[in-house]
Amino acid sequence: MWLRTLRLENFRNYERHEIEFEDGLNFLFGPNGSGKTSILEAVSYLAVARSLRGSGDGEVTRWGAPGFGVGGDVVDGASSRSIVLRFTRASGKEVTVDGERIATLSELVGHLRVAWFSPEDTWITKGGPDARRRLIDLTLCQIEPEYLAALSSYRRTLRQRNEALLGWSPDDESDRLVQTWTDRLLEYGSRVIASRLALVPRLNEAVRRFHTAIAGDDGLLLDYKSSVNPGESGELGEIRKRFADAIDRGAAEERRRGFTLVGPHRDDVEVRLDGRLLRTFGSQGQHRTAAIALKLGEAAVLDEGGRGVVVLLDDILSELDEARAQGLVELVSGLGQALMTSTRPPGELVQGRTCGRFHVEEGEVSRQ
């Protein structure tokens, strides 16, 4: 699976543009602010119907335009499909796949799998658990449609249960309402935890391999820490039982505080280097190489079985010396398709390799 063609209309600083990519390495180079990152951002819309840069739909719409469009041709083995996403301020987003409108945006996920990395992603290892949960969740959503459904249902149920707890009073009706949402929370939350527990060992193996290749250290480990204490078996029934027990133990405190205290929304993936918690003890360089390894590990999991993945690497080379930059290019070359941005041409980094080279400046892309 790879992206052959990208079409932009009123997206960021692009009024209308079409780009033909190679199925392996692609370098987009040019000055800062020229529109390189916007191209990666547009690709993320084709994969998950939103910006993985964190921008809102209105923000990516070209100034003065009523909306934007992003289209692409995705090659999957001997077949291909056309994806088009359109947004207008008046009616929101609409997506078609091969000309057929999909009913919900979640149905788009999985048609094109992507892994995004930028220098700011060191917050995956530096910051709180939200960023690490997002990494796990985005990976699972792209490979397991049922996970996306369970996660979405869990989040909706969590909001409803928190509202019920916030308005709780000591009467039977309040207790029944909380219990109704508790039953649903257990159902969806147990599925979320089970999938995360199954993913982490696979991700761990890939992350350690990449970290060894980049930093020469195989001591990077991921450890899923659940507020539920799901046990060792990973079985759905056991997880649900332990989740229910944790809810029961904290019931009085939840009613007092007015929100849900345990569940996958409170979980974390600890990142340890040589046995020490990286978030607490890591240097800037250690955080950078660990974050790169995590993102490459994500890409490797998405590409398992040769399913294909598009690796989006935004200005990552500026953070690396020449030897590590060369090593990164070699690693990425084994991971499906890659789109890499840089302020300078790739030069010797891609010598002897088939590579798409694109100069980007002031919203214009020219193939070199």
C-alpha cells in the first residue's frame, strides 16, 4: 500500500496542486515555511480524516476559501483506489472512496496507513501519558477496525458516566443510571485494554530493534501500566472481571469526586532505557532517538505482513548528524513508502537509491 498521487485544493498555501510520488523514498526540500509540512499534513487527512499535526479543519483551509479538498490514489497490490476528502465551513467533511460516499469518517481509517514523526514528538517520551496513549491508539485504529469502534464507544460512554457521577445523589435512580453506564464502560473498556496489551509486545520488539540500530543500545523497553491491573493472561473475561472489581473498590470515591477514576483513559505506556524511566532521567539526545525508534516501530507494526505504510518524517534530519541521518534513511528504506522533509537537498543520503526529489517553495512543488 502506497500513495501514488496527491491532489490539493485550497489546502494551506496550495491553491491547486498535484504531486506524483515514488513508491519508496521521497524527499521534499526547501526553505522553512515553504509548504513542505503541509504536504505531509494533507496525506494524514487521507488516512485518518484529520490533521496529525493537530490543526483544525478551518486552520488548514486556504485564506479566503470556503473549504478545501484533498485527494489521492492509493496503490494496494495490483489494485488501486481513489480517496477524496472535502471540507466546507458550511457543511463539514465528506469523504468518498472510489466515488462512493462513506457513511462515517471512521470508515476511512485503514484505507491508507500512516506513521507521522516530527521533532516535537519527543514529547511522546518526555510528557504525560496522553501522547503515549495516542501513539498506541492511532496504531491500533489503523490495523483493527473493531478497536476504533470500541475506543469511540468507550469515550462516549465515559462522558455519559462522568455526567451521571457528577449529578449523582443518594437515591436508587442515580445508582441505576451510574450502573447502566458502568456496564457499558466495562464492555468497551475491556476490549480497549485487551487490544493494547496484545499490541505492546509487538511494538516493543520493533522499537528495540530500531533503537539498537540508531543508538547502539538494546535497552529500550515499553511497559503497559493499567489502572485496572488486568492480570497476566490478557483474556477479555479476566480483564473485565478485574475492571469491575476496580470500579467497585473506588465507587464511593468516584461519587464524591464526580468522575471515573479507573479505566484505559488513565493508563500509560512507560518507556524505560536500561531499566530507568526515560521521562525522568533521559537526556535530550536519548529522548530524540527513543522517539524516532517508537515511530519507526509504529510503522513496522503497521507494515506487518507487507500490508504497506506511508512514513511521514517532518524535518527530522536537522536533528541528526550525517552518520545517523544516513542510518535513518537506510532504516526507512525498508518500511514501505517514506515522505521526508528537509531544508536541504538529500544529496549523498540517497546516492544509489531510487528516490523522488521535490523542491518546495512558496506553495509550488517541482520535481528535480
